[in-house]
Amino acid sequence: MNKEISTIFNITGFGAVPDGKTLCTAAFQAAVEACREHGGGTVYVPAGSFLTGSIHLISNTTLHLDAGARILFSQNPADFPIVQSRWEGEDSPVYSPLIFGDRVENVAVVGRGVLEGQGESWWKLHHEKKLEYPRPRFICFQNSSNILIEGVTLKDSPAWTINPILCDNVTVNKITIKNPADSPNTDGINPESCKNVHISNCHVDVGDDCITLKSGIEDCSVKVPCENITVTNCTMVHGHGGVVIGSEMSGGVRNVTISNCVFEGTDRGIRIKSRRGRGGVVEDIRVNNIIMKDVLCPFVMHLFYFCGKNGKEKYVWDKNPYPVNESTPIFRRIHLSNITARNINAAAGYIYGLPEMPIEEITFDNISISMAENPVPGMPAMMNDLEPMAGRGFICSYGKDITFSNVKISNHQGPAFTVAHSEDVYVNGNRMD
């Protein structure tokens, strides 16, 4: 009788020491190689603390962290080889992500254990401008398919936490992300030029945008849309935005549903941002059943975003119309409904299109917004000539075919709706333009 062959490979069987001090990179990779020899398998991490450099996974492999398992990632840049990837939407050599896979399929990171990025040293090097390459992201798979990330807790990422790039069929479920509110660029979940992505039942508490959909900038080698995305049953805390689209959207973002989520203390709630030069189309977005609390501005859609490469050039901030071409970004067919927002500070909403390309076909239905009693002034959007504001209602410039139906705003200062340079704008049945 043939003896059954196990394809579960415990890292301690390859020399890993659970003391949180002994570097176990070789043991992790030996377990991965054992999976390769068997055509696939599970790299098993038992209870205990294991220090390692980057972990590179292969096809048909599961990294499983048992309850009580902790993977601590090294703070030594030498433990993270340089790989070719993207950084903020542009092709770039970077320090390897902590967990990485390129051109892999059927890969999973699962379990009830904790992954600790120990990002503080990376944040310090970043602030001191001492890094030769961009910081590692926590988990990044690129050019890959059938990816599952489930159950684990991720803490203190050096940069973006989960960043699939050019992937198909990605599921992120029941995870917890905790990065300090003041940590730089520690976004939570950032699908980039991906198709068929499912994000559900997650808690995201970070120092930048909680969930962001991206598709590269104008200089990236391929412009591939981010499409067919669902976000549901998630809680978002702190961060610059709850669910964000852009500003890296040159490949376009389309077919997105966001539902049954709670945002608390995020700077913005639903935030869509881009600028001239980026190109790309954001379309067919639906947002439903959202609760927001202590948010700077619940709804932001604007096309004068000035951060990042070339963001301070005249063509970005100029309010005069420019010729429409492939570098003109487009926002259209965005529908938001059944949303409650309380204790809002800067403005109820901020919509600002381009003179040559209005933001169009937008609906707000059954929306209740209560401004803070003593609102703290803030900037609803990051654009050149905008001043801090407090307690304002909806502000709409360069919009077209926008409908507010059963939208109620209380405790606001000044008009509930300010509309300029727009057409076919209706507020509770009344034409405003």
C-alpha cells in the first residue's frame, strides 16, 4: 500500500525558530520549494513568532497562519530584494513586497494569525529620504489570477498594505488591517488594473485611503482598467478616504458596487479624484447603504487633484477650458443611495468637474447629512485654489445631469446647495442651474 504523501509543510521542519529573533527567510523559502516539488501545497506557520525577510510565493501554494502564529518582517532593507513592479501607478523597481508573487495562480494567504510589517523603521527612512527604492508594500501579487487573502490580521505596513496589480479573480475576506493614523501612504486595500475583485467583511484602520481602486498613471507601460469590483460589509476607520477611486486611473475604473459599509473618522467618505493629463474613464459606479460618522466630507468627485507627479503644472490648475483628447479624464454614471452621514465638518459634498468635461449623470437618492455643531474647517478636496471651509452644504461646479432626490442637510452654514457652471442639476425636483 502506498503511503499517503502530505503536501502541508511546517516551516519548523525546515529550521524556522519561533523566537521572533532568528531570521527564518531560508526556512520559508525551503517550504515554498517543497510545495513546488509536489506541484503545490501549504506553507504552514504554527503558533509562535517568526522573523523573516520577504516571502515569494509560487502557483498552487497557500501560506497558512494558525491561530497564535505571528510573522514579523525584518527591518533590514537588505532582506528585501529589488523587484520590478509599480509604484503609485508607474512602472518602477521597488523593494520586494513582504509577501510577493509574479505571474502566479491559485495562491492564498489565510488563517487566524498575525502578519506584522514593523513599518516604523521604513517610515523613518522614508521621511529622512534615505531609501534608494520605494518602500515595500505588504502583500502584492501581479500578473496573477485566483488569489485569496482571508482571515489574517495585518499590522504596521511599510507602505500600501494589499496591492494586487493586473490580477484576475481576487478575493479579500474577513481580514483586519491596522496601521497608525499618522503612518505615511499605508493604504489598506488597493486593487490596481484588476478584474473581478471581491472585498468583503473587512476592518480597515489606516494612515491613508482605506480602499482605493486604481489603474496606473499616464506614464505606465500598459493602461488596463480596474473593473468588476465589489466592496461590501466593511468598516473603515481613520484614513484619508473610505472608498476612493483614483487619482491613478489612466486605464479607467468601471463596474463597481459599494454597499453595507460604515465609515468612521475618515477624511472623506466616497472620494473620486483625477486631473487633466491622466485620461481614463470612471463610470458605472453604485454606492448603497452606507453610514458615515465624523467625516470631513462624505462625497468628493473632482478633476483638479494636484498631488503627485506634474500636479502643480498650469494645465492641472487652470480653470480655462482645454481641448478634449485622450488625456482628458471622464467621470460619469455614478449613483449613490440610502446613505446617512453625521457630525460632518467641511462640506456635505464637493463636485468639481472640468470646464471642458463636466462630471455627469450623477444621482443622490435618500441621503441624510447632519453637519457638526461646531465644525472643524477642512479641505474637502486637494486642489490649487481651494480654501478651508466648515459646515457647508453641497458645492457643485462644472456638473451636468445631476439629480439630488430626497436629500436632506441639517446644521449647514450658508446655502444647502451651491451650483455654478453646471446644467440640468435638480434638487428635490427643483432645477438649480
